[in-house]
Amino acid sequence: MDLDSKFKDHLPGLRMRALALAENAVAAEKLIRSVYLHSQRHAPEFLSHPNPRLWLLIAMERLVEPWRSQARSERSLDGLWSRAMEASW
């Protein structure tokens, strides 16, 4: 089985998980594309893995963590900015 068909077999489950992890549908689709690109870069590992669904879900979790960290950082900076603006009035 080739990479594209193996990935497509797991796409419905990936889509559900991405929607749960991402803040909106656009971000979920970007996450799915990132997982697909990751699976292409690591094709031999993905294709030979005994549980490709698990491999894809772990890749998704690892790829989403930097996005979450960045979002947390941006929210905290937004909060700092808001407090600074309030203090300046």
C-alpha cells in the first residue's frame, strides 16, 4: 500500500482529532496537512509501522504542541498589553 492511500484510510479519524485539538476548522486542516507532510518526510517509518493510525496520531500531537505553546504565549502577551494599556489611563 502506498503512502497516499494509507494516509487517506485514516483521514476521517485524523480529521476528528484535529478538530478537537485545533481552535477552528481552518487550523484543523492546516494541522492535517502538516501531519501529511510529516508522513511524507518519514515515509519509510510510517509505511513500516505496525499501527499507522497510532503513528499519525502521535505525529499530530507532537506537531500541535508548538502551536499550543505559541498560542499560550500570545494570550499572555495580549493580557500584558491589556493591563499595560489600562494602567496607562
